[in-house]
Amino acid sequence: MDVGSIQTLIVIFNRSFERLGCRVSLEKLEELAVTIHRGMTAQARHFHTLEHVFSFTESGDPIRTLAALYHDLVYYQVDMGFSPALWALISPYVYQAGSDFFLKKTLEAADRAAWLTLEIFDLKPGANLSASKMLNEFLSALVMNKQLENLVNIKHLLLTSVCIEATIPFRAVPSGGKSSFERMEARLGEIASRYGVELSQDEIIATIHTAVWFANKDIENFAETDPGRFLDNTWKLLPETNAALRLPDVYSIGTYRQALQKMASFFENLNPNLVFNQYRGVPSDQEYSLMLASARANIRIAREYLKLKILAMTILEALAIATGGDAPVSLFMGDVPRPGLNIKRLEYFLPDLETPPWVDENATLYRLLESGRASETSFDMTNSPLSLFLFKSLPPEEIERSLRLAAALRSREIDAETFLTRIDPKVIGPIANASAIMVFTRRQALERFKA
């Protein structure tokens, strides 16, 4: 018989402590499990969930496991704040000024767990955590170290903290400089000695090997060989970073387009070579090359896919603005389909198109648009019929020209009506016609954009 997630957390904690030779009371095990459960099951969590945590805990390594339990516990932007329990642990060390969080300027000398966390993250009292782009990772490690400081020894805290520090993502290597892992190697021995922890050079290297594995595991989605599964997890991040999408069938066309825009901007600015990490032969050159190749392929497909999704939403948004203002996506496109329900949808009223010569039906992008991502989400369909209609209607050069017009609309260089008149009428006409069928309250206003 399966047990619940809190009971599973208790078992994982207990097994980890036993492997570290620590005795922890049942009451404390429950308290720790509840802390993790409450933090990781917040309503806003769609990707950074207990399922993600449990994917780390199969190794049987107690250091990796404890780091896994805590590494995503704090996610301020997604949770839109801190729970009272977490804030009680964090507030003695952190204060907010404006939109930024800072470390307090004084810290008790005897607070070894807190000082250790600062040293591992190479921070000083008074540091701007928001500017350092490690707010969530640092605070997650701090909570872990404060909760575990009287349960495990200082060496265990050091090793788990190195793993969590390693999950700070996409860190560039300065020209001619050292990677974050090489810098950690240079610092770790001195940090350990200050806390009475003996670490040989071999142990330091082994510790950082573990941290590299941990960091790569945290973003293993980028190494997916199936772009549909990669985009599946990407789509789970959208409602985490865009609160409006957490209300299915309510969010507006403009809101959805903006969410897609943020995701597209992330991928456009992401250097695929910075996704995964390698340190002293871990992972092997062959494995590392395959991981980077998958990351490049997935990021390229994501960029292409998002361009078409954004263009589709921009056209729909422009039609809405020109006929009465932005509106819920569901007004124009219909509700997200639900099992057992036959729901009226915009795509039912778009014309069927023959496959043009510029479209390869065997290509990954076509498959994603036509068949969809790997699984359903509460706020969006897996497939993209409106984007597929554009893909089959416009050759690549017209797609790019239309995207430039969309950018001009966003920057207010042109208005919605001008945008619509400059897009190929064989696209705007059918979409306006289908919209007029869907939105009878705006039918008359939409008529003038029909072919």
C-alpha cells in the first residue's frame, strides 16, 4: 500500500540520518517533513514540487538526499513571499528594502550554521541577496542548516551546503578565469579548516564532483532527447512565474502573450553552453557533449516554438484590442478542453490547409504544434492549432516579417489596426472569421477584418 507524501518524507529523513549515524526523534522527523511538505506543495508550485525533490532521493547518498529535500524549499518569486514558519527562521538574518533582500550587517559570532552558509555562498553580512541572484538558493541552504545544526555534524552541513550552492544556474566563466566549481575547490579547504573539519584534497574533489552531479540533476530537463517532454516541463514553469495563469479560462490574451514573451526572452538570452557543468572529468567528456547537444537542440526548438505561439497570440490580442479591448483567452479561443466535454473552440472554424512545401511534417516543430507537448496543463492545450495554422499559412520569411510587426505593436510604433492590415490577409481573414463565430458579442466589429 502506498503511503502519503509526508510519510514518505519522514522515511527519507530517517533513512538519511541513520546513514549519517545520527539519532533523531520521531517528533523532530515529523517537524522536518512537515516543513518540506508545506513549502513544496504551495498552490503556485507546478515544477518545483515534491515530485522534483523525490527524483533526487533515489541515489541512497544521504548528503545528496538532504540537499535535495531543501534545495528548492525557498522560492520567493513563485510563492510570492515566505510562509510564517520559514520567515521565523529567515528573519533574524535578512531584511527587505524596496524590492531587494539584504543580509543583516551584524551576525552573532557563535552562530556557526549561519556563518558557514555565508562562507559557502561567498557572501558577507550586508550583502544584497537579490542582486547576487542567489536569494532562493542561499535562503534554502540557510533554512536547512538552521534546522539541522543540532542533528548532524558541521561536516554534513558543509557538504550539503556545497550541493545547494551548486544549483545557482547558468553561471558564466569570466574570460581567462575559473568556473564556480574551480573557485569552490580553492576556497573549500580553508572554509572547512575554520570549522574544524578535515578535508583532504581528494575529499574536496569528491565533494565538488557530488555538487556537479547535483547541479546537473537539478536541470536535467535540458538534456531531454524528446523536445515534447522538455517543453512539457517548461510549460509547468509558466504559471509559477506568471500568477495570472493559475486561473484557467480567466487570464487574458495579453497576459498569456506576455507570459510567453518572458519565456521567449529567457531562451533567447540563454547560452546553451552554460546550462550544464563539468569539473575534473565529471561528467565524462562524452556524456557532457551529449548533454550540451541536447540543451542546444531543446533551446533552439523552444525558441522556434515560442515565436509561433507569440505570433498567434499577438494576432488574437490585436483583434481583441481593435474590437473592444483585451479579453479572456477563453472568450476568443474557447475553454481549455476537459475530458468528457465537447467544447466549442476557435480552431474548429479555421480552414483545413494542405501542407505547403516549406513545412516538413516529420520535423520536431511540426510534431509539437500538431500533436502537442507530452502532457496536459490546467491552463493550456498541449497542441497548438492556431500556431500550426500560421506555420502552414506563411513561409518562413513572412513569419519573420510578421514577428517584426508584432514587436512594433508591442513597442507602440504601430497600433492594433495597422498591425492587422499589414499581416497577410489570408491569415487575418480566417482568424477574424473564426473569432466572429466564437465571440458573437463582437461579431459586427470583427466582420471588417474578414477576408
